[in-house]
Amino acid sequence: MIEITCNDRLGKKVRVKCNPDDTVADLKKLIAAQTGTKWDKIVLKKWYTTFKDHIQLQDYEIHDGMNLELYYQ
Amino acid sequence: MGSSSKKSKDKDRKRRHSSRSSSLEREYREKKHRHHKKHHKEKKKEKIIKQYEYESDSSDVIEVIPDEEASTPPPPKIQCIHSPEIGHGQSSESLSVDETNKLRAKLGLKPLHIDSKSDKSSKQKEDGKRKDDLGEFYHKPAVNIATKHQQEKIREKLTQHKEKRHLDQKLSKVKLLGEADSDIDDTLKWIEKNKKIVKARQEAEKRAKMLEELDAQFGVGEVVESEQRLKRNLQYTEKNLHGLEVEHDTENFKEGQTIVLTLKDKDVLDEDADVLVNVNLLEDERYKKNVENKKQKPDYNPYDIEDIDEFGNLKTKSLLSKYDEEIEGTKKNSFRIGFDNAAERRQVIMNTVKEKLANKRLESLQTPELTIASDYYSEQELAKFKKPKKKIKKLRSKPQTIVSDPEGSKFYTRRPKIKEDTDTIITDDVPAVDIKPDIKVEEDIDDTLERALHKARKLKQKEAITTNSFTSVSGIKDEPQEDGLDPGAIVLNTTAEFCRTLGDIPTYGKSGNREDTEDLLDYEKDAHEDVEMDMEAVEETTGGWNAVDPNRSQEVSVVAPFEVPILDEEPDVGSGVGAALKLAMSKGYLEKEDKARPSNSKLAHLQAQHYSIEDKSYGEDFDRGARRERYTGPIMDFKERDAFKPNVKLEYIDDEGHVLNAKEAFRYLSHKFHGKGPGKNKIEKRLKKQQQEGLMKKMSSTDTPLGTLNMLQAKQKEMQSPFIVLSGGKHTHSTTISKPRN
């Protein structure tokens, strides 16, 4: 289990527990559940790389305690 | 989105404030409408103001529910964990594991695997293994040094304790002095102890007797005895030692001393007999040898001093005696046990004494009888007496240096040196003139002596000739030219050569500048002359009235065999290169270097005017000195010549042969150096200048350039008048010229 912090810098900061073998889409769903936005409206980024839905977190080397940028589309 | 939210807000407001009086609302609406037409900013301000107004108006709480949340399904009841800094926007919320699991279940995801992971991590820690980044290898964890140290400390302590315990145990068994004393002090106890011991001994004796008796009964004793006897027979005794060799000198063994001998080490396969040695004695010997080695003087024995051994005899030394030991091995004294070699030893001593005496010579004290010494050598003595060989010295008169000789001073002054060289040191680099096979150059050095000898020879010849001349003149011609000269050889002497080169000096020989009339030059005189001279000589010898001066008559009668050519016939060039070279040499086409004498050549006029012999010798001396001192270094300090003041004059001459002054020379060199000549104009200018200069030089100082003065003078001469009238008109001019004629 890893815990990831997602922050749009507009007032929402969520810590989400997930498995490293979850896909980015799963993570988005979890985030959506916590924040109340639709999951398909969520964009996760780290610097300029936008994470794609079908790829596992461990493949993006997303580890415990990492900060992701949360955007909406 | 913004617009929709606005709308909803408006609705809310409507809803909320519906309970209020409609008039107010209307007013507000109107206002709003009015404002709507105006600025947006104002409107915003107003909004805020209004809100405050409302709040102030009504104290009820307004709940603002965001629109977005309404659209999405409301999140399950979340136990919000607020981060410590609860800014309004910076709060981070997270679900607990259970809640997330529930959520995941709803979303259709597998639950979080917390347990397994934690298990894994714990397991990893227990194993002390760690996966590397690739997950391929497990790494052994690094050892914690602190724990290691601790373990070591503890272990040490434990071992110390153990040792202590051991020691304590040991010591506990040993009786201390005090305790022992207490035992001995108790006499009763001690007596008892002794009694016990005595009893035990007696018992043991008894038992032994019993056993013996038993043995006797069974006849064991006899068997044992026989065995013992056998053993005694087999024992190694003196008999066995008889004839064994001991490798030590007998002096080492003294009466009453026991020396243990052992068998000497040897190879297993050796078939030599056993040798006995004493280890201590061996070591002593080795020590002695080492000391000897240390004492040994170095091998260098320059005066060949002979060693003397202990008996005072001279040791006979073999060649390179120091290696004898290494080659033949060390000599060792040895004797055999049981053989008395006293006689031998005596013999040896006798021998040494004999040797000693053999080297000594007996001197008798008697002296030989005195006899009278004779004045003369006996025959034997004479035979002994050797006459010292006479050293045949060649007489050499000192060479004359004739500087004033017309043939060239250099030649004369140089020659003697070369000659001396050839006499004393025969070196290759000195060109030996006389070695040449066919061409013989007579030594000019020995002029005086040579001349004297020559004279003597001539006199003899003359006598012969005079006697012959009575019979016939032609006989003279057949006379061999000179002794010891084979006809194939060319005789060159300086005079001959000089004459050859000189040839056409008209005054030579006529003015009587020759030293001797009877010089060798005579040989080159014409045959006619010779004949005439001969005739004269005959007349003189026959005529009775003249006071005969023998010298004079001989002088005059010097005769060379006539028609003998100076140079022999030319060698056959066809026979080979050598012959050709010979010819060339004889003709003078080829010149040897040492014969290159510029003073003698026709180029003499080109020689340096102020060249002096001193200069030459100086240079040569210097050169020779340099050769000598190449290895030793100069013996004397370098001396500067005081008189040496060279006259150095630098002159530059351009391509046309003009002598340049400093400025021009610089320009010329500069142009040459830079490879860039002056411009065309410059060249023309300079040419013009040069021409003018030339003209100026050519111009006579007494006349005008057009030669007017000359013309005038010529006219005067022509007219034979002391004056000339100068006038402008042509006619007048002609008239003036014509006038004096008339």
C-alpha cells in the first residue's frame, strides 16, 4: 500500500491510499470518490508529464508519499 | 460554469428572501437592473454590501452548498483527518484503510494489500536480505558495527570469567603453605601416612615374590635367562668398533675423557664405510675454519711473499692456491680405531723435519783463498766480454734555411721538419716523399753534406774520365750517370725542377748568380757546351804553363755524360692506369698536395705580398701544439701576439663593380635581404646620377665639355697667331680667321 498526495492548488489536497499495481484510472476514481469530482474530469500530472489512465502507478515510479498535481479538464 | 452558478445563486436568493416584503425585493431588482446597465465593478461591490446588509438584517445562518457536489454522488461519510495546518484550501484529507477498501470494493478494485506488504517488509528485515533496484539479487545487509563491538565486549568478558573460574578451580586443589604446615604439624597424621606407604611397599614386594615363584614353577626363568644371554651376544661392543674410522685428529682425544661419537651423516645410497664423528668437535672445527676465513688476507700479493708454515718451511704454492680447497675438498685428519699409527705419525714428523732441512743451505765459514788479480782477461773472460755494438749514426748536417733563394722560401723552411719526422717517427699521416718508388727527390736539406759527397764522387769520376778522355771523348758518354740509380727512376731535385719551371728567365745563370759553377745544373747544359768544356779541360790538363790549381782544373772538368736526358723516356701509358698515373705525376699534371708549392708556380705573382715565414711557422706550431695537446690540454697559457694588428677593411662592391659607400652598401644589402629592389624611377635616377658622375670624372678640368678651348688652341695653331678675335657675325668670324693668313 502506498499513500499519494494530490493537490490542485486551488484548495483541494487529498491523500489517497492505493496499491502500486493500481492503474492511474483507479487512482483517479479513488480521488474522485474523495473529492467529489468526476473521475474522467481529473488530470494527474507531475511537472509536464501527464499520467495516462491505463498505466500502473509502479510503472510511472509513483512511490509512497509522492505529490501529484491535480488538474481538471 | 460561472454563469450557471450565478443563476442558481439568484434562485437561492429568491427562495430565501421570498418571505421578505416584495417591495424590498422589487426595489432591489430595480436597483440591480439599473446597475446592470452600469459597471460590473459597482455591481460586485453592491453585491457584497447587500450580503452584509442581509446578514445584518437577518441573523439566520446561510448555508452555502456548492453546485458541483450536487451533480456528483455525495461522497460517503468521510472521517476527515485534517492536516495540522488547516488553511481553508490547504487541508488534505485521507480515508482510513478500511474505508478505502470499502470504496475499492464499490469501484470494483481489489483491496489494498496492507498485511502482505507489512509482512513482507518484516520478513525482509528478519532475513536481513534486501532486494536491489532490479529485484534480481538479494543483498546481504551491512553489519552494524556497534552491535558487533558490543558482542565482542560481551564475549571477552565471558572468556575472562571462564578463565578466572578455571584458575580458581586449579588453585583450590593446591595446598597453600599454611594448610600444608598444618598437615605436617600433626605428627600423628604424618606417622600414619608413612606407615601406609611402607605397608604398600611391602605388599608390592610380596606380590612380586609370589609372581616369581609362579614363574619358577612354570620354568619361565630359564627362558628369560637364555634370551638375555643372546641379547648380550648381539650387543654392539668394542669388537664392532674395530677398524671404524674417526674423522678427528688423535690430538683431540685425551686420556680420561669421554667423547661420544656418532655416525656421520651420509647419503642412503653411499657405499662408504661408516665414519664416526663427535658433534662438538665438528662444531669446533667449523668455528676454527670460520675464524681462519675471517683472518684471511686479501688475495692480492704484489711482492709474491711466500707463506711460511709452522715449521718455518716455505709453503709451495700452486697456481691459484686459494681455490684448492674448493676443488679438492678440505683435508681432514682421521684415524682408525684399533690401529696404532704412532709409527706413521713419527714418520710424518720426520718428513717435515727433512723438508725443513732440505730447504736450508749449509754455509761454511771458510773463505776462499786470496789470489793476486791479473791485469789481463783470461780467455774465458774474453769470451764473456762483449764488445758493445757501435751505433751507426747517420751524419746529418743541420739544414740550411735559405730564405732568399729564388725558388721559394717556404719550400726550404718546411722541408727539414718533414724530413725529421720521417726519420724519427714513422707515421702514416706524414707524407713521405722519398718512399715513392720511381721518383726520387734528392734531399735539399743535406745540401752541404750532399754537395761535399757529390764533389768527392765527381772527383773520382773526373779522374776516370780524364784518363778516358785521352783515348776518346765518346767513351765519356757511355759513363753511367750516377751510382745506385736505376735507369727507370726519375731523378728530381729542386734545382732541376726549378730550372724546368723557370725555363725562360733570361738572366739566370749568365750574371753569375749561381753559387757553384760545378752545380748540378751543368747536366742540363747543352751537349755542345759540355763538349767544349771537355775540350778545354783536355787542353788545360795538357798545357804546361798554367799554374795548376787542382780544384780549379777539377771544377772546370766537371762533365756530365752527354746526351743523357734529364727525364727518362715516358712510361708506357698503355700498360695500365698505374702507369698513366705515373706519367701524369712525372709530367706534373697531377700534383701531390705536399708538393703544391705556390711560390714555385707561375701564380707566384698572385701570392700575398706580406706573407712571411714567421707567420707560417707560427700557424704550424699552433696546429701541431693543438694536435699534441688534444688530450693533455694546453701546457702553456695562450699568448696573444702583441704585434698582430690586422688591417681590416670592409668594402662592398655592387653587381657592376662599383665600390659602395656605407649608405649605398646598406641599401644594397637591404634590397638583397628583403628580395625587393627599388622602383623603376629610383633606378633610372641613380643611373643618371652615375652617368653624370662618370662624365664629371671624365671631364677635363682645363676644358669645357665641348672642347672649345681645344678648338681655339687648334685654331690659333692653324692661324699662327697669339690671339683670336671673337665676334658675333659669321662673316666677321670668317674674316677674322682669314685675316691673319693674309
